[in-house]
Amino acid sequence: MPKSNHYETLNIDRNASQAEIKQAYRRLVKLFHPDVNQQATDREKIIRINAAYEVLSDTQSRQSYDRQMHYSFEKRNSKRQQRTQTAQQQEKKRRKTRRNADEQVEEWLRFVYQPVNRFVCGILDSLDEQIEKLAADPFDDELLEEFGDYLQNCTEELKLAQTTFHSFPNPPSFARAAAHLYYTLSQISDGLGELKYFPLNFDESYLHAGQEMFRIATQLYYETQDSMGAYK
């Protein structure tokens, strides 16, 4: 409805009779006409009263005005409904987006981070024990064979971890953690590559290089966990 329509100007109901319209008009004219009330100087109010009475006092013009008001009301109501529907659709879209983001996070945690985390922990935590065993006699064939088996097992686990890491795209919220995890896997791969040279030439520099790369991988892994925050 408009802020001020003819019915409101005359202070009458939409269903008022012609007699009630006439009576309301006369009352307002006396109230606002300057010849009757010297203090009533609102000429715009008088103009609106006259215009309202001119339209509503005639049956045909009143009917035309009522149709116009109904059309305007329906049009505004339709626009309100469209705005409400648009707002609801946008909210539904936002909720769906949030739900999809939450699902993506859950999938990445369950199918990527957690299994890769187990592989990485298993590889990084086992090196010191293997080096200690090998230190008893670095030239012992049995110890060397055991060390080679250990490296092969780590290589297989690393491949599984790398395959798992690339199986799902990481959520944007975990971009930093995913980057640290990627470099952790890369350092482990480089470290294993250095360690594999030792049984071939017994050069301890390869053992030291491999251990240093595992140390860097461990630090990167800690940074991965820090980036995960509450999701660890």
C-alpha cells in the first residue's frame, strides 16, 4: 500500500459508503480550510483532501482507483515475494556451500590426512632404531640385509602415502598443512634415496645425509600438525 492513499487522506475505511466519504470530506474541509480556521495553513493537505474527494466521490473513478491500488499492491507484494524467494535461495546456496565445504574437510581428514599421518609416523619414528641396529656392525651381511628390507618397506609405505595424498584435493582451509605434508613426503623420499646408497659402498656420509633429511622431514611434519590446529 502507498504511504498515503485517498482513503487514508480522508481518514476512512476502504469499504466506506458514498455518504461516509462525503461526510468525511466536509469535516476535513472545515478543519483545514483557511476561511474557517485561520491557523490551518497546510495548503498541500487541502489539495490532497480535494483530490481524494474528487476521485472517491465518483463511483466510476473510485472503482478505477481501487483497481489501480489493487494492482499496485499485488505488484509490490509480488516483488516482496521475489525478494524473499531470492534471499531464501541465496541462503540455501550458502548453506549448501558450507555443507559441501564441511564434507570436503571431513573427506580430506578421513581419507588423506589420517592415513598419510600413519605412514609418515611409521617411517620417521623407525629410522633411529634401524640405524642403532646397523651401528653394531655396519659390514654384517645379515644386518645389511635387514636394513635393506627396512628401506624397501619404507619406500612402499611412502608410495602409498604419496598416492593417498593425491587422491583428494585438499580444502582451501588446509592449504598450509597440505603444503607442509607434501614437503614432508618429499624429504622422506630424498632421505630414503640417500640411505639406499650405504649398502652399496659403505660410505657413512649417505647415512648422515639420510638422517639429516629425515630430521628436516620431522620438522616439516611438526609444522603440518601445528597448521592442523584443532583438527589434529
